[in-house]
Amino acid sequence: CDLRRIQRLNNWPEDWVEGCEVFLHPGQQAPPVATQLLAQLDYDLKVTTTASTYAHIFNWLTIMRKNAWIFIALILLVASSNLASIVLIQTMERTSIIGILSALGTSDGQIRHIMFWINLHMIGRGIFWGNLVGVGLYALQHRFKLMKLNPAYYHVSHVPMAWDWRMVVGLNGLAFTVVVTVLLVSITMIVRGKPIQAVRFR
């Protein structure tokens, strides 16, 4: 309700209020600002932060952030393992071709280069379709709120969706870096295996 109504009900003067909200700029931290404000106030006034007032909500958000990073780490681990397995399977299927290329004088670096670009094309397609599916699921949840939650436990009725281009680009960059690193290590180990020895001339 209107502040003046509260003042009349409590018989307060016009310059009395129960409390004031202080909004911070992005990047500012609440604890240092709260300490500065407390040093400037009288002894009978106090400063409380939103995080301390609604500690249960912020604790829940912290747990959710930790779970998100755990899920991301598991996804990257599974993706890297699958990629290494695919590279090994492709190499086993094409061992004779790699051996023939080596017999014809192709250097290990050239073989690594060929295998890298073949698998990089596959990685690019995977990232493209993964982003397409992810953005599609985000749009569906944001528009239709398909995934519901119990407000008594989660304080919201549905799974909220937030869009941050920096986070999307960062996750794509992290996934690409990890997967390409695993790809390079796998290819290097395979080429060092001397697949030319598997070629049999009859």
C-alpha cells in the first residue's frame, strides 16, 4: 500500500520508514556495501542483505549451480569417451588404408591431418545438431512451460529458463576444446601404432 497510509496507521512522521531497499549495479558485491552502510547508520539501525533474508532460496540456487557443473563435466567425459571410441573404430576399419598411405610415403603428420579433418567434420555436425536441439527445447520450455515443479519445494511452478549468449558460447568453446584435445591425443596414439604393419601383400 501507499507509504503515507502506513505512516498514518503507525502515527509516524513523514520522514519515518520501516526500511529502505538499496539496489546495486551489476558486478557490485552486497557484503562490502552492507559493511559501508552499517558504518554510517545509527546504533539502533541494521543492514540485512537479500541473501541473508532469503538464505534458503540462495542455498538452493547454489546447490543447483553445483549440480549443473557436475552434469557438464559428466557430459564432456561421456562425449570424449565416445569420440575416442569412434576414432579407434574408424581406425580399425581403415587400418589397411592407413597402412597403404604409410607405405606410399605419407608421413605420420599427413595421416594425422587427414584423420583430424574427417573427424572434425563429424564434431562440427554434432555440435550443430546439439545446439539446435538444445535451443529448441529451451524455446518449448520458455513458451509452453512443459516441465512443472512443486512450488512447495522449489519456490517456482515450472523450470525457469534463462538465456545468456556468453554462457552458450563458453560451453560450446569448452566442449569443442575438450573434444578436439581428446581427438588429437587419440589420433596421435593410433598413428604411432604403426598401422603399416597390418597391411598384408599377397
